[in-house]
Amino acid sequence: MIELYEQPTRNVSELFGKNEDLNKLYDDDTYTAYTEDLEFMWRWTIYREDKLVQEGCSLTEAASKRAVDHVMAFFNISAKNKQQQVGND
């Protein structure tokens, strides 16, 4: 999973096309998630500090939001556990 954080990425608008086609699903200090309607599915992507870390597709925009929320819950728990391990060392 480390290699996902090291991959270079392009500007989000280059990946998806026009910025007005993007819907922001999540945004905090570290992560930002977007979805785009491709007419036959919704494509969603999650970026960590401008690097693509997760992507997927869903049949509806609501399903995209649920998927992103699920992945973000995992990422946030992983980060919390890592901080606790560092604190215990």
C-alpha cells in the first residue's frame, strides 16, 4: 500500500476532464474525494495530499458517497492506530 502514496498523480481536472463535472464528496486537511457521472456509472477517487490513493466505481452517486465514506473510515482508523503505535514506542 505504501507504493500508492508514492505514485505521482496529475491534476484532478486532467484525470476527469472538466472541473464542473466533478462533485466533491469529502474534504479535510489530508484527504479529498471526488465523483463524476460517466452516464453508465459514477467514478470516484480519493486523494491524499494530491496523490491518488483509491478509486472505484458505483452505480449511483449515493453509492459513491457510501463507498468513499467506507474507505475514509478505514483510512482514519489506520491513521489513528499508527499514531497510537508511535505513542507506545
